Amino acid sequence: MNFLMYETGTAVGVAVNDGVSFRGLSELDPDYPGDLETLLAKGADLLAIGHDLKKKPILDLRQAKLRPPIARPEKILCVGLNYQAHVDEAFRREATGFPEVFARFANTLIGCGDPIVKPASSSKVDFEGELAVVIGRGGKNIPKGVALNHVAGYSIFNDVSMRDYQFRGSQWTLGKNFDSSGPFGPWLVTPDDLPPGASGLAITTRLNGRVMQSANTGDVIFDVASLIEYLSSAMTLKPGDVIITGTPGGVGMSRTPQVFMRPGDHCEVEIDGLGLLRNHVTEEAPIKQFA
């Protein structure tokens, strides 16, 4: 089932796809169940809520703004170097045997259709198409064998990276956390509609229509269940937490010549069964000077 978070000029809403159209409710409706973050925090049955939403009116979303499925997660845990082709192209070394983990923050998140903002201070804005996992049931020290039971759903993420900032030191945090640099969406797909762990799905990134990355989510070094087990060994995962599972080979910094995104570009990340995440690139607005 596909859950979509949207907003109009007056309200936020939640919708599900009935196979043809989206149906749902806005927060102005008395029966509004809440956004996905609220529902997950309450331990709500998303499938039951989705079936109820399918009985609601068809929505005209042509003028609506699509929001990230989870707008303010407590944790966004990103995994680097999880496809061997990306390890080979970017670092030319063997994988360490453990996931490379770094954090993103909610200030970076934007929805499908929102602009990726190229900062004035960076000239190396790169794309990274990735599978996103949203935790539905929290836990600590979650065994791999039951880890997928803790997943609420899957989505698409573009881990836009400012490469010049990323590699100024040994830590990647700054280069991964510029404002408006984390496209996330377009919706959340529940596990019942996908293969276990969302494995075996084609993942493709296109820049201005040109295929830049083409792989399969089954190519990862550490699958979703392994990542949940590993991350929960260190911290309690909470409902609504997001895990970004790594990017395939083909990123812009590893090409000859290098390819970085510029204002006016359009970047798409597509994963079978999860939809198409499309965003354009804009220039950062000049800083306003106040008297």
C-alpha cells in the first residue's frame, strides 16, 4: 500500500493509492487519522488505516506539495559504501566488514518536486540514489531473523552530497547536511507490496534524462535486516526513524570527467515498486542584508 503525505495552501493531509487514484483526508477533516510520524509513534495499524482511507474521496493533488513520508524523524542513519561497485569507484579498497554509518538531520529533507538547493559555497553537488527504510516498531538489539518485522515501509532517497565539503576532513557529516539536500519520497510503500527487505528491485538514477546509476537493491553488501541488527546494537531504534541504505556505483565524482549537478538540472531516482523521486536544482538565494 502506498501512503502519501501532502500539503495544500491550508492543510497537511495523508492519502493512499487505490490502484487508480489517491484517496485520503486532510487535517481539517474530523476523521483525519494523523500524519505517518504520529501514526507510527502510536503503534497504529497502517494497513487498517489505509483500507479506511481507500473509502474516502478521490483527491486532486495536481496543485498539492508532496511532503517527505516522514518529515521530522528522530534519527536519519545513512550507510556508506554498501555497494561494491561504489566502493571500487570511490575508494578502491576492500569493504571493512562493517557498515559505514553517518547521520543526516531533518533540516535536509525535501519532498518529491521540491528544489535541491545548490549552495553558493559548493561547486561539487553530487547525486546518490538510495533505498530508504522507515522503522515501524522500535527496539534495541534486534536479531536479524526478526528485523524485517520492525519495518513500516520503504521509500526512495537522494543522498545529495557536497563533495568538496565531504572530504575536507575524515568525517562526512558537513558535506551530507546542507539545507534542502535530501529528497525523500514520493511516498511510503508497505512491506506487503514488496519482496522481503525490498531486495531485488531495479534502482536507477538519471540526470537530465541520462542514466547515471543502474543497479539492483539485491546488490548491497549489507541487506536491510543486517543493517537493522547492526544499528540497533548501538542505539534504540524508534518508530519513524529512517535508514538510508547506500548508493550504487556511477556517482558524479567518480566519472571522467566528473559530473556535478548545476542549477537548472533535473535529477530522478527510480526504484521498481517504489515510484519515481524527481527534483530540480536551484541556486541558493543571496543572503539578505539587514540595516
